[in-house]
Amino acid sequence: MTESTHTPPLYGRAEIEDFLFHEAALLDEWKLNEWLTLLAPDARYLVPPNDVPDGDPASTLFLVADDAERIRQRVIRILDPNCHAESPPSRLRRQLSNVRILSQDAQTLTVTFNFICHRYRRHERIRQYVGKMTYQISKQGSELKIRERRVVLDSHELGSLGSVSFLL
Amino acid sequence: MPYIIDDPSNKRFMLNRETLISPAVLAQEQDKIFAKCWIYVGHSSELKNPGDFITRKVAGHPIIFSKDDQQQIHCLLNTCRHRGAVVATKPAGNARRFFCIYHGWSYKIDGSINRIPGSDAYDPSFPQEEHGLRRPPRFESYRDFWFLCFDPDAMPLADYLADAKFYIDLILDQSPSGTMEIIPGTQEYSVSANWKLMVENSVDDYHLPTTHSTWLNFMSNSGVNVHNPNKEAGQLLPTKGYAKALGNGNFTTDNINFRGRPVAHWIPLYGDEAKTEIESMYEELVERLGPERAERVANTNRNLVIFPNLVINDGSSVTIRTFAPNGPDKMDVTAWALGPVEETTSARARRLDAFLTFYGPGGFATPDDVEALELVQQGMANWRHDPWSEMSRGMNKPEDQQLNSDEHHLRIFWRHWNSLMQDEK
């Protein structure tokens, strides 16, 4: 039993949901610098195109294919008042559901869930982003860090959704 | 009121804002612009094998873009000859025939009629074989770019492209075999703005320092020198470029490169490991094309407009972007990345990464363009009381001195648009 103190714990769904809900709140509240602390040093943020949802960003044109440095630059940009597409910031409200832990070992977790993100902006109709997120999460000591968040939007085209100028 | 006021003696050009908001103007455009001009359909590389097909809207028309067993490429109206349903419903695929789910009429991949169920109910004089899918009267290509035209009397595509062919050739010189391909992955999005605002925005370099300051910051944070190498009084742009008319309403900007090119100008954003490969690509250009043409290919950027609605951005990557009105105050945009067929895995990945630094609905610049265009459209609600947009920049200079930050190229577009709109049907 003494060995178990050196083995990272296996997480249950409720703990993972707490982690995801915390992340969602930071994103909705535009606390993006705090959100960055949830990411692993090699984190990636991927939004594939809807016609190739399983594509690889090295050979497929994505909507977003950020490495960790690009994510940091994206946050700098989004928080800049000259990011016109998000100034004033959209009001975001995301709902997560159907959380499933697809696999888990001592170091990593693969988690998937459905989401709806409502976005309100000046003079704009409400925009509703619906889709599935798949996360690769690494266990670092007692903390969870996001290594990859892959967002597949259900709409065949972005259509009336317009830009994804905020963080999905 | 006229659509434009073009007054060279007073060096003024103004645009009637009604052109950006009126349903009546849009209806006229359907007849006089979209039914008369050559409209981009797709690229040969999108259809690899016999039986491959793609369905898409071309200027609002549902079409099928397909390849038959003889490798012939077709453009078919995706509307059943019987009662008018769309017959091909998948976005893309490989098929032997298209089958209408309503009454079962079916068509071969080249559009010819395959079978009419219960054809014994028609009189023997009924010309069954004449009921293949309709096709636009004209369908032609230039170097793998396919265009349709609904006007049977239109000039040939090659004549229509006029001097734009020089710039298309210049872009394709990036490939050792002169062949480029559409890279998988389509960016589709809509903008709540009139379609003509996207034409203006795609070539308007005046807006770069204001609209895209966060992108310039990002480039600067990535170690790219964004300062103007030869700053002129009053010119805020990072480099000097020109705007050029190419005939038939086509035009381009022609700029000296400063922000890196996948073929072939290295910048720190690409990473140190990419330096050798990009240098060898430059050497290949020199060997194949000579030093002068190599420099032209590798170190000049352009935003090329094929009138009315195709934009090829050849800068940090090559984008093919087309857009069509979906009402007077909304447009649907489709964009692809184009790359040399010979491109290595590492060069392809670099090209796609560079694309996303600027372009697309999740890029570091395009969302702010979308915002600017939507703000213009919202401002148009006052058109009756503030009817003129100002477009006179550069009119105080001769044509060969028109900069990319002037509005000469916007005036080229609007003058051509205006002349077509004045035509009798």
C-alpha cells in the first residue's frame, strides 16, 4: 500500500468534470492568463475543418492548429483592445455534458464531452457553437494539465457562426 | 442617383452606399454580373479519380463538379430535370451515378440521363436522352482553375483573365512542375456584409496597420521585422507595393515581401530547422527560372482579384477564396490552401501553419476583417442620410504610381462593376 502514494491516482468522472467546469468558467469569464496555467508545456489547441474532422494539421487546412507558443500569442491577441473581433469581448456561456473518460493510465487521460457555447455580441444574433471536444490530459503530480484540446464543430460549415475569434 | 461619382478633374471618387444594401441592386447583379462573368468553380486537383464528384454552390447555384471515366471534368447543374430536386446530396464522394430520391431519375457521372423509371408512361416521341442534367453553357479552365459562365456569348476564359494570367503563372512557378493542388480542408464561413466589401477588403492594404495591429504585434513577437524598410512620408505600411489593373475588372496588388514566404523566404517564425530547406528551394528557383524570375517568385506578394468574386492571396501562403451573396447584407465565403504538388511533408506543414497565422475564421487577422466588414454593413443603415463612401486615395497621382495603400484598385473594381450594371440585359 505504501507504493500507492507514489502512483498518481485514477480519476473518476466527477473529478474530471470539476476540472472541465473550472476550465469552462475561466474561458467564459475571459480569465485567459489563468486558463493558460491549466495547459501542459506542449499543449495543442486544434479545430479541424468540418469536411476533414479527423485530419492532421500537418497535411490538412484546419481552422485553428496552435502549439503552446501560438496559444500564448492567441491569448495576447485576444486580450488586446485592438483585437476588434473581441472588443468588447463576446459574452460566452458554455454548457458541457456527456463527459466520458475514454482511457486512463498512470500518466494520461483521454476525455471526451459534448458542448454548446452560446456567444452574444453587439448587434449580433446569438450564435450557438455545438460540438464535441476531445482532451488529452496529463497527470503532473497532483495536478491535471491539458496536452491537447481538439474541437469538432457539428455544423457542416461555420455558416452563420462567423469567426472563431474567441477560445472555443 | 448614380452608383459612382468618378471625377478625375477634381481627383474624387465616391461610391453610392445603396449598392451595398439594396435588394434591387443584388437582383440586377444576378443578371448583369453573375450571369455574365466567368465564375470560379474548382480546381482539377480536387477530382483525383474517375467518378469523383464534389457538390458546391457557385455564386448561389448548386452544381456538381465531377470527373468521368475518360478523365473529363464536368460542371453540372445539381437540379433534377424532372421536378427540380437536388440530385447529388453528399458534399463529395465517388459515384457511378446520381440518383434523385424523389422519383428515381438517375444520371451518369457526366450528367447524361441514365434511367427514367416507368418510361413507358411517356409518349414514344418523348426525347429521354435529351434529359441529362443541364450544364452552364461555358466551362473552361486555365492551368487547372475551372470557371463557368452562364453567358453563351462570353469571351473565352483565357481572354477574360487577360493580364491576370501573368500573375497566375507567377504563383504556379513556385512549383518545380508548375502544378499546384488544393490541400484537404475547407474553410467555410459567412460574413454579415455585402459581398463586394470582401473584394475591397481582400486587396485594401490601407487598413493593415489599424485593423491588423494585433497581427503585426504577433509577427513582431515571433521575431519578424515588421518595420518599413523605406518609409515614405505618410505611408504607414511595412513595405512599398503597387496596385495594377489587369483588364476586364481584374486587378492585383504587387508588393515586396516582408513577412516570409513558404517558397522561398525564411523568417524566424518558421523555426531555425526550416532555414536549409527554404534556402535550397530558393536555389531550385534560381536554377529553373534564373535569378531575376526567382526573386520575383520568392520575394513578391500579391492579392489577385479575378472579377467578380475570386481572390488569390499569394503571401504567407496561397489561399483561394471565393464568396457569393446570400442576400444584400450577407455573404458565404469558402477558402482553400493551395500548395505545390512536390511539396515535402515539412514544407507542407509550414505552409499550413503560415496560412493560419493570418487567414481564416480562426486566424490572427481574418476575424478582425470580418468585424470591420460587419461594422461597415451596420453603418450602411444610414445610407439614405449619408449616401457616399469616399474612395479617392491616390487620385492625385498618375496610374503608374498607385500604391497598394491607395484606392486605385478598388476604383478598378467599382468602375468595371458600374459599367456592367449599366448594360442593357
